[in-house]
Amino acid sequence: MQSEINIMTAGHVDHGKTTLVQAITGNKISTHSEELKRGITIKLGYSDCVFYKNEKGEYNSKEGSEVMRVSFLDAPGHETLMATVIAASSIVDGAILVIAANEKCPQPQTAEHLAVIEAAGIKQLIIVQNKIDLVDEKQAMQNYEDIKKFLKETPYENAQIIPISANLGLNITYLIRAIAENFKPIEKEKGEAIFYVARSFDVNKPRTEVEKIKGAVLGGSVVRGVIKVGEEIEILPGIAMKKKEREYYLPLETKIVEIEAGRESVSEARPGGLVGISTLLDPALSKSDSLVGCVVGRKGTLPRPVQEVKMIVKPIKRSLVSFPPFTSQEPIVLGIGTATTLGFIKSQKKSEFTLELKKPVCVFPNQKISVMRRAQNRWHLYATATAV
């Protein structure tokens, strides 16, 4: 069965987000070779699990009566990967902000991730105070007070703060209970099906026999409507191609041959949770996340990709840095759905901007867009915007 809810883990690099998801689900999610080498999450990882309640009334992810099916998205904490976090926020219902008890609060990405969560309009949040096994009681209480101070005057000042040790599995059952009792799927828009691609794969092992080769696989989330096995779909803007050193995007059309949710095959997928779509496309087209940021829908139902976007910009309330005035052709990073693209300011009139995009994207009317600007030698979340 399909998961009911998507939950993103966020927080500063090395505060234990990936370890936490593993402690909850029992699944390892950092499998990218570069991630293993560097010890950080680079690409968006995800893992499904089922929450149960046993005869003693205890919550866990192993046995008892089923309570909830959950998909976790593990977002990177490194400052250079903030765009991935912003992309992830477009398909989540709630978030867990992980804060290490053995470091001063807030760390830079702790503050930025909270800003992303708020800017994305995510209302359901739990704070996890991790690594309590590395501090004494006095340090843990001081860190707790620092967290409360950090949350003050934000929409999350009354959010639950749960002390845990992900490495040792301490208090994980309390966290599962808090999620099961407090997080609910957000109501999704009605209409034609929209599926955001968050990962894409070639699942075939080397030397697979030709007749056993499986087509391209897309991982992501349905954000509107229903997709079904057997349907003809289009994938926009498609795959990046090159001709005479010029890059262009080739729209793709294919058929859904299988849908997997929670490691089970299902006949259809609705909003809620993460699913995998198997297609008839050449698997080479989907390897190494080459289709991330694409939008999937039934043929003829999606807006055509554009390389220019108009938007109304609203700066975030709690900016961490001071930004200079905008300049003509200033580069800006935009997060649109699960797509991240670079845009250049073409014109500006008060809060209305027109940007020329480096790569095409599908933009829906009134779609929320995240805006990042460069300051102090790195990218920072600057604003949210609405497409016009």
C-alpha cells in the first residue's frame, strides 16, 4: 500500500538526519558512492516504513496493528546543497528538524533549514534534539533552552522537542508516537494528475540479459490527481541533449508499466508518500538522476516548458544576511517543484520580476517558487515567489 504522508528531515550537516531515518525505518538510504566517501547526504534520499502500535500501546516500526505508512525524505545539510532542500520541500506534508545537543544552537544550516520550512508553508514540525548520549544532563538542558530561544517568535515556538540518540536508538519510539499522533496528510489540490520527479534511476545491473532489462524508473510524489498503470504519459521538460555544443531539452512520452509504493506493486498512485514509476523508456535516459526536476502527467495536460518566468517576490521575514539591491542580469537560483534552475533578471518593477532561465521548466499558475541569492560567497534563501 501507498504511504499516506511525506516527512522531510532537515538540519545542519552531520547532526544525524540520515542516522535518524535509519533508526526509525531500519533502512540505509545513503547509497551514492560520493555520499559514502564524504560522509554527507548529497542527493535527496528517501525511505518508506510502517508505524505500528503493539498490545502495550507502544509505537514502533516493527510489529503490532498498523497505524500509519510514512515516506521519509532525507535532505542534505551542507550549505552548498540548499537548493536540494528547497526542492524537497515542494512534496512534503511535515518536517523533522534535527539539532545536535553537543553543538551550539543554532548552527548556520539549522537556521536556514527552518527558514526554508517556514517559507514553504510547512506547518507540521517536530524538533529532534539528537546526540544526547554525548552530553551530560546540564548540557542537554542548556541546549534545550537554546532551542526554545531559537524557535521563539516563529510559527514553531510551540513545536515538540524530543531528546533522542539516533545512534543508540534512545527515545525513537517516543518520536514515532509523536509523528503518528500529530502529523496528518495535507489536503491536496484536485484536478489532472501531476507527479514531481525527485529521483530517477537505471535499476538494471551490469550484464543484465536484454530480455530482462527494465525501463527507466522515476521516483517522486503525486501532488495532484491519480496516475495509473497502463496510462500514456509525458515527461517535461524531458532529457537534456546536445547538438553542436548547444544544450536543448527533448520532451519524453512513454507508458507506465508498473507503480511501486512501499516496496509493493500497486495499480494506481494518489497524493501521499513517495512512489516509483517504471516505464518503457530506455533506462539510460533516467540514470544518475538525469530526469530530476521533471513533471509527469497525462499527454496534453501539462503546461509547456518555458525559459522565461514572471513572478511576484516576497522576501522572507527572518533573513540571515543582508542583501544588496538587485542588479540587471543578476543570477538567482529558483526552486520550482523539484526543479532547480538558474535565472537571470531581465526586468524588475517593484516586487514583480521577469527572469530568463538557464534551463526550461514547467510552471503552473500561482505556483510557489523559492528564490536564492548569493551573498557572503554562498547561496542563501532570499524569498518565496508566486508565478504570474
